[in-house]
Amino acid sequence: MGIKTKKVVLLTGASTGLGLSIAKKLLKEDFFLVLTSRGSSLGRFGENGISASDKVWIRELDVTNNDQRVDLILEINQRLGGVDILINNAGFTFRSVLEHVQEEERIQQMNTNFRGPMELIRLVLPLMRGKRSGQIINISSVGGMMAMPTMSIYSASKWALEGATESLWYEVKPWNINVTLIQPGFINSDSFMHVRNTKKSSLSQRGKDTYQNHYLNMASFVEKLMKLSPSNADDVANKTVKIIKMKRPPLRAAGTIDAHIFSLIRRILPRRLYHFILYYTLPGIRTWGKK
Ligand SMILES: NC(=O)c1ccc[n+]([C@@H]2O[C@H](COP(=O)([O-])OP(=O)(O)OC[C@H]3O[C@@H](n4cnc5c(N)ncnc54)[C@H](OP(=O)(O)O)[C@@H]3O)[C@@H](O)[C@H]2O)c1
């Protein structure tokens, strides 16, 4: 079967974690896959038994790199006739209270989780509109609907992604282009080990600092919730494939069981009560601010 007869899927951050799980599920389907990762992570595809073939391209793509974004979309447009399904999965998390995020880090977080996906969408839309079909899936987070302490800039990046994606849903519907935000909650995985510290949050955790208890309590809390989560990356990947196959995919979809619960709590509780309950259930909250 010629490659042009298959729908072309472009997936970012595909060499590990959720991206790798999605890639493995999609390999079993009848798609042409363009699997991407940063140059330093490309070797992981081979380690996981994934190699280039007549239905798989493996390409370097740092989503924050404009030249790489433009060159890749140009190559896909010229050789494969455009992207049919874009999955913006690449992302990372800074653990830091707001006071410890400096401008450079703020830009880095927004560039990866928000601006990179936006630019990719901008580049794929002209051909999707021309074909009057296409699908865009943005991997958001429960952090995009409920903000937690020490995750201010991560939440900001996902809230930005949520807002822009919701606008996009209205904008491109007339061209039959489907747009979905998948919101995973805590995924049972080791991805908490990839959480990065800002310069100041790193220093704060090492020495005596007024925010030290925020970090110590939140880091172990998040790790515990991830280990206890009944949903793993394969569950979120299955959900992603299910959404690709839907005739009318939803704008928002919970990616994990806890995401359904968080979404319900967020919708039914009055705001003040919700914030009050969340505050008093934060781990070690009575010790925060005591140093
Ligand atoms: N794990 C969770 O519990 C959870 C919960 C909610 C939402 N999410 C979201 O799910 C998505 C995947 O996260 P994950 O859990 O699979 O985390 P992960 O295991 O840390 O994987 C993140 C992926 O994003 C890639 N990435 C980071 N910066 C990039 C850049 N500038 N350009 C291209 N790729 C880049 C990483 O590549 P490298 O290996 O090269 O760094 C890696 O492949 C993210 O958007 C995350 O926010 C995860």
C-alpha cells in the first residue's frame, strides 16, 4: 500500500513515557507515523525496538526549535502530502514556587508546553483546511484545570494550552478539523523523576529556606500519588487512539481515572469551598511558612 493512502500522524516527544506508549499503540494501526524526539533522545527508539520503515519516519524535533519545526513540516508536506493528525505530547514540568521561577525558566516552560505546540498547529493548519479534514490532539494535564503549589509555571503553560485549544476548537470546526485536549491526572510511571527544578527551587531544597517544607511535602506527595495511580501510560495511550478513531471526538477528555474525579470535584464544588478543602488537605500544610 502506498504511503499516501495512509493517514499521516505526527507525534512529538515520542521516545519515552506517554509518547512512547502512544507510538507503540499507533504502530499497530494503519497509519503513516512521523515519530519525533529531541536529538539527544533519538537512540531510545532503537532501544525500544522502533525503527524507520515504509510506514515510519523517525525525525529529530525539539519543539522549541523553529528551524526544526519548519523543516519537518515542509518535508512532510512535500513528501507525504501533509499532516492528518498532530499529537502535541512533548512537555516537561518545573517544580518551583512562583517566587523561584526566573524569566529564563518561565520562557523555557512556556516554549515547550505552549508555544511549541501552537507553532506546530499553525504550520499544519493550511493543508488541513485545504483538505477540509484533520485532527489536533494536545496532551494537557489536570494541572491545566487545577493549580497546585510548586507547579505555578507548569500550570500556567497548560492553562495557556487549554485556553488557546478551546478557541481553536471553534475556529477550525467549519473545516471539519477536530480538536481535543487530553487531560491526564497522575500517571503511574517514573516521570516524576523527570521533573526539573529551577535554579532557585533547587537551592531552596538543599539549604534552609522559607519554602523548604513546600518542596519536601509536595515532591513526596506527587511521587506517592503517581505510584498509587491506577492508570498507566498505556491507559492514556489507549484513550488517545480511541479519540483518533471517534467520529466526533470531544474537546476535552480525561486521560486517567483520577482526572475524571478531579474534573467532577472542580465542577460541583463552589470555588471557595474547593480552595478551602484543597488548602487544608495539602501535605504538611501546618508546617509551611514556619522556617
Ligand atoms: N506523567 C504524568 O503524570 C502526566 C500528567 C499529566 C500530563 N502529562 C503530560 O503528558 C506529556 C508527556 O509526559 P510524560 O509523563 O510522558 O513525561 P516524560 O516521561 O518526562 O516525557 C516527556 C517527553 O517530552 C519530551 N520533551 C521535553 N522537552 C522537549 C522539547 N523541547 N522538544 C521535544 N520533546 C521534548 C521528552 O524528551 P526528552 O526525553 O528528550 O527529554 C520526553 O520524550 C507531557 O505533555 C506532560 O505534561 C503527564
